[in-house]
Amino acid sequence: MTDVRDDDRVSQPGTRTPTRTLESHPTTRVRMTGKERREQLIDVGRRLFAERGFEGTSVEEIAAKAGVSKPVVYEHFGGKEGLYAVVVDREMQQLLDMVTSALTGGHPRELLEQAAFALLDYIEQSTDGFRILVRDSPVAQSTGSFASLISDIATQVEHILVAEFKHRGYEAKHAPLYAQMLVGMVALTGQWWLDVRKPRKADVAAHLVNLAWNGLSGLEQKPRLVTRRR
């Protein structure tokens, strides 16, 4: 015998029309698979967290924007904290992947330019994600914080500085410290550029590299980039 859902029943002569009909709903809910619903909730949560922050976002609002009940959010993520953790983890991985894949140059200055551009590209393409990452959150994340992400990116360029330090006769043990300082400088500048968006991205990158590469005592009057972007 075929199982027919209440929504799919058709009135027949002599039968009773079900009480629950489509007309009784203000809107028709789209039926999604579990995976699709999870992705929808992540997308909704990402937008709300970027706009209002963790504390300013409620489970009720997430559920309302997604057109589901609160238990659905709890079923997929265990609550607001679980959803926030997934959103942060995805953004951190995306940024780390963009920076790592951008480091293709052979010269240290080229690599510095590529790292600066990668972060600025991420800010431009994933503004909501960056706003979420740079906000302080009371939630203890297994993936850490924005500071730990910066540390991860610095580790990617640390070996480059080690080789350069050895070549110039400096102590290689200081390379990790300089890697943290360089990446941190780029990240904080990006945080400032997030809101002002001036000057243009290429100019921001050029000035970042000018300071990092030449130092205050050797700043160029009109800095320019030496690498060509694809």
C-alpha cells in the first residue's frame, strides 16, 4: 500500500478533506534535504553574525530568517554556539587557503606582495566573513581566534624568512617573530581598510610592502608593486 503524505492527499467523493491544507499556511515551506537545510542555516547565520555580532544574534532570529522552527537549528548545530563555530571555522580555512595558494613567487618581496594581496582579496570578496573573524567572541573555539589564524598564516611564510635571514647572516631563530610581525601588520591594515576602502587595493598593498620591505628609514616616495597579478 502506497504511503501518501497529508499534503499530497486529494479529496475523493465520500471522503473527508484533511484539516491541514496549504491554504492554512501563510507561506509554503520549501522541502529541503538535511544537507541543504544545514547549508541554508550556515548562510543565514553568517549574514546575521556579520551584521549584529554573536551576542546580537538570537536562535529565534536565525530560525525566522530561515523559515524554520527553533528546534531545527538545535537539531543541526546544538544551538547558536555550534552554528557560530562552523561559520568561523569555514572562514578561517578559506582565508588560510587563499594566502597559502597565493605564495608562488620566488623572491621574498614577491611573496610579501602576494600575501598582502591575498588578505585584501579575501576582505573584498568575503566582507561578511572577515567582519566575523575580527570580532571578539565569548565562544571558545576549537579552531582558535583571529589571532591564532594570523599565527597559522605566519607559519606559512616563516620558512621563507628563515632562508632569507641565513642568506643575510642574521640569526634564523628570530624568523618566527618577524613572520608574526609582518603578517600582523598586513592583517591590522586590512581591518582598517575594511571600512574605509581607500586608497584602492593595489595602492594599499604597495604601501604595506614599502614599509615592510624598506623600513621607515628607506621608504620610497612613490611605492610600486614589482609582481604582476594574473
